[in-house]
Amino acid sequence: MSTSNSPLSTPAPSTEPATMWEIARRPRWIGALVLALAIAASFAALGQWQLSRSLEGGEITAQQSESVVELDSVATAQEPLSYLTTGQTVTLTAELIAGDYVILSDRNNDSQGMGYWVVAHGVEPSGASIAIALGWAESADAAASAIADLDTMATTLTITGRLLPTESPQQSDFEEGERSALAVSELVNLWSEVPAGTYGGYVISFDAPAGLETIDSPPPSTEVSLNLLNVFYAVEWVVFAGFAVFLWFRLVRDVWEEEREARSSDAAVD
């Protein structure tokens, strides 16, 4: 007996739902994956940027800061100093203006303790002004005596020293009548004349004149410190990158579960 027309011989259509892999390969979800990966890559790049910013210090090496360069090659009058020039060893030729010397109090000089700085008003051949910390004295009288001697010396000197950014004026400078901060903005108002602008920093001379001690000015620190806040931000961006891919996976899984439930419901009705 022929069984070619028997219902049992005809294979039933497959009712198996699509697998997650099959759903993921649909054009719609391939496009969504490309978008998710692009977003994740952007977040990862931001995380790398934050991680690079977490390493502070060490921008200036000892070889850079201790190489003597001309002042006007690393700084310009009337412009703020670049952070890369902080601590740079510079040389300059300047005329020290008589009557413009200033004594700063409460200046620590390494193991010698607290004392006084003698700060000169130097004017370069170009006319630009620069504050020069010439030396340290134990007392105000010793500083004043050194200034008296300086007025009898040659007024034009070649000075080698360390370039540092201006300090901010202290409240005590106005309340007590003594100045303790080397604030260029304040010195400009004390100097008799500023011919052609002022540098935004000052130079500590490596050689002190007679009657003064050399000011201790070590090279800038080259140690690298870790900024934990930026590290935290970097970790956050990595988490966001992972979440973008996870969100795509979760959406694909939701579609897979919905199709399984729909197939199950159809099978139950049949």
C-alpha cells in the first residue's frame, strides 16, 4: 500500500524561533551594533584622555630647566608665562634702576630661616622691565645696606637665574606696610617708570651681590603625581563604553524573548 500521500510522510514546517545570533545578524541590528561600537570607541577615547590628564607634573625635565636660554626666547613682556617655562634657567642683560629696589619680608631661605629679599627693577635694552630677586638678608637693615651699596655699582649687569611666575599680593602687604609677596602687578605701581611693558614673572639671581646671601632656588620638581579624580573620570568613561555595547545586547535579547513568547502563544492556540 502506497503511503506517498499520507499526512505522516509530509514534514511539518519548522516552528523553532530564531536564535539570538540569527536576530543579531539582521541588517537592523548590525547597524545598531556599528552605532554602539562607535559610541563605545568615543567613550573609550575620552577615558584615555582623562587617564593621560591624571598624570601631573614632570612636564619640565631637569635637562630642560637647567639649560641656560635667553629670557626673551621663553617669555614675552606683557604676556603671561607659559607653565612650561616655570623654573627655566635664563640669562639677561639689564640696567638696575636706582631708587626702585624693594625689600620683601618673611622670605624663607632653606636652612637659614626667615629673612628678607632685595628685589631690583631691571630694564632690558629693549625697554622691557623684569623683577629680579638679587639676594637674601637676615635683617631689614642688612637688606637696606646692600641696596645702598648697589646704588654705587655698575648699573648694567648680565644676570643668570631662575624664571618664576609672579606671586599674588598678600593682604598683609596693605595692612602692615611691609611687603612679603613678589607680585609684579604691585611692583609696577612702585617703580618710577616702565618704558616698554613688564614680564609676567621674575628672575631669582644665582649670584648674590655683596652683603646678600644667594637665594635658594631649586629646579622644578620632575616627579609625576596621580590625580585620582581624573582616574575616576577615566573609569566612568570605560563603564559608559561597556554600557553602550551591553545596551545593544539587551535590545537584541528583548527581541529574541518577544519572538519566543509570540511563537509559544501561537503554538498554544493551535
